[in-house]
Amino acid sequence: MNKRDGLTITSEGGQHLLKAAKEGWGGIIVTSHIGNYEISAIAFKKYGLKLMIMMGEKEANQVARQQRESLEKREIIIHVSSTEEPSPLGGIEALNFLRDGGFVSIAGDIVWTDQRSLCSVRLLGHEVKIPSAPFLLGLISGSPVFALFTFRIGKGNHRIVISPLPRIIASSRTDRIAAIQASAQEYASALEKAVRSHPHQWYVFEPIFGVD
């Protein structure tokens, strides 16, 4: 439990991040628009972990300047990828950060990357297109991938839940596509569980549901 600025923050699964950091892997954090991500930033600071948040231009424009300044004050790196960048991973910056034992955070429930870099998953009974970037990064880097959700469970009371996703390993192109798809679906299943438990805390302001 962590109390700061009048907030009570509890966390579940933080040991998975500490283990990855200790082993020198770093990790990819797949986040969702549930709760307040600044709360998670406090937890990262508490654990002493290095964090880089990857955003697209559109997503970055939706984040209030005050929020971004608050994150940067906590020594969290924010990397904004332009729509002109050929890679949704921000070039080699994310890979270098991971290899240095850092953690890279990418939203999994909003499409801000190249439309060609998407994969289909089942979510709440619908076919949904989500970014493949966090799962592709996990495959390329060999770093573990985690789903992270932040829930508000009362006034000034928040809970962070961190769950490891299956390691993404592939030896051929066919295996690579299947491995990325499987990891993306694992995240979607975790997201569905989170949304069903806290339906009024999922803030996605653009339509994401596709064809049934």
C-alpha cells in the first residue's frame, strides 16, 4: 500500500515487474483507458523502475498539458510518434530503453499507429482492431509483456492490477503472426474482464467495435 498526496494506492502483481527488472529484461506494459494512468506512474516511481510512455500524436494531444508535465516531473519519458514515422515503435528508442532494463508503456485499446499495424481480436462479443505494436515489440525485444489496469475503488482510493501475458516467441514468419495474435487476444480477454468489473471507468471516446 502507498499513500501519497491524499491517495491510497494498492497494487497487485508488482512482483512480476520487479522480477523482470532484476533479470535485466525490462518489459512492455500494455495499458488501457481505464482509471488514471498517473496513479500507475506513482507506483513505478515507488518501485524505482524506469518508464517510457509511447504515444501517437492524436493521443498526445488528448492528454492535458498538466498531466504530461506531472508525468515528466516523475522522470517518466514521453515519446510521441508522428503519423509519418514508418515504425509504430518509435525507431530504436524503445528497444534501447528495454535493453537498458526500462519499461515501455503502450496503450492497447486505442488505434494511433499505422492502420496496417493492427490485429483483430474478440472483445465483448465483437471483432475489434487493436494495435499490434506492443506485441510486436515484445517479439522483437524478447522482453516480457504485461497488461496493466488502474481502478478507482473509492474516493482517493485506487488499485493497480498487473498481469503477465504469455511470452511472445516465434521461429518463423507464420509463427510470428500467430504469436502476436495470441498475445493480443490474451490482452483483449484481460481488458474484457476489467471492463466488465468496472464498466463506468473505461474511457474510450472513439468507436472501436468492428463487424460482429
